[in-house]
Amino acid sequence: VSLQIITILYIFLFGVFMTIVAAVLRALGSLGSSVRGASRIMIIPALWVVFDYLRSLGFIGYPWGMAGISQYENLPLIQVSSLTGVWGVSLIVLYANCVLAWVVINILSKSEGEKIGFKQFLPAMVYAGIYTFVIIGGVLSIGAERSRRDEGNTVKIALIQQNTDPRKNDYSEGLRILRSLTDRAMKAEPDLVV
């Protein structure tokens, strides 16, 4: 299956997903005050994560374009992925965006002289608490891993990838490159070569 077809299919599925999200939000709005306000903020991130999970399954399941992947440089945050996978990181990122939108909309929708109350910032405070908890857990996890490394319990692994197209080159050419790369990697005395 070509990348172009997968991309077109993804865009179509995302359109279907957003239609479903809009319908769910509309239905929740008609339910009255039982599902209103700040509690509705979690619906979009939760449904989005479900969508990302479902689109990562099957023969066309690629992990491209997931919100959690954008945080690859935020090491303390991505430690939560050891428990939740990329979907937990995506939920945190998407929840942050929804909270920010909630706060901005509430501030902009206030009329002149109307005070901004505690309720408008409650979702932001809840998010700040969740984010702080995840970051502290990530920092502790990284610290624990570093202390294990300092004890000398490490394994040195060499990963070899020749990056050649087997359909364009002869097999013996790819094997020659692999042997050359492996010989270079062996100079670092790895415990395992993959």
C-alpha cells in the first residue's frame, strides 16, 4: 500500500472522526447541565487518543502524526509512555491544548466589567497538577535509571543498518556493507550486535 493512499485514507478517517466528535459534543450539550463546562474538556482529547489508537492497528497502522510523538525531546514527560504508550503522552498534550482553548474562550467571552472567576481556571489548575505529577515521576524515573547506570549494570549494544534497497542492489553488495559496518562497530567492543 503506497504512502499516498495511506495519507488520503488517514485524512478521510480524521474527517469522519471529527464529525463524530462534533456529534458527541452536540449531544452532550443537549443533555443539560449534567455534562457541561469544564468536564467536557476531556472528551475531545480522550476521543482523539482512541482515534489514534484505532488508526495504529492493522496492516495500515502507522504511528505517524500522533500528538505524543511531538514531545520526543521532553524526556521527563515521555517517561509516562512506559506505562501508557504514546497515547498517554498524546492525552497530556491534547488536554493542554483543550485547557488553553477553554481559558482563552472564557476570558474572551466575558463582557466588560464581568469578573473572571475560579471556575474558568479550574481546568488549568487540574491540568497543572497532572502535568506536575507526570514530570516529577519522569524526573524520578530518569534519576533511577541514571543511578542504575552508575552501578555498572549496562549493556553496550551496536545496531547495524546498511540503509540499502535490496531491490536495487545485489544481495552481496548489501552483505558487504553490513560486514563493513559490523567490523567498525566491533572496535567499540559491544556486548551485542543487532
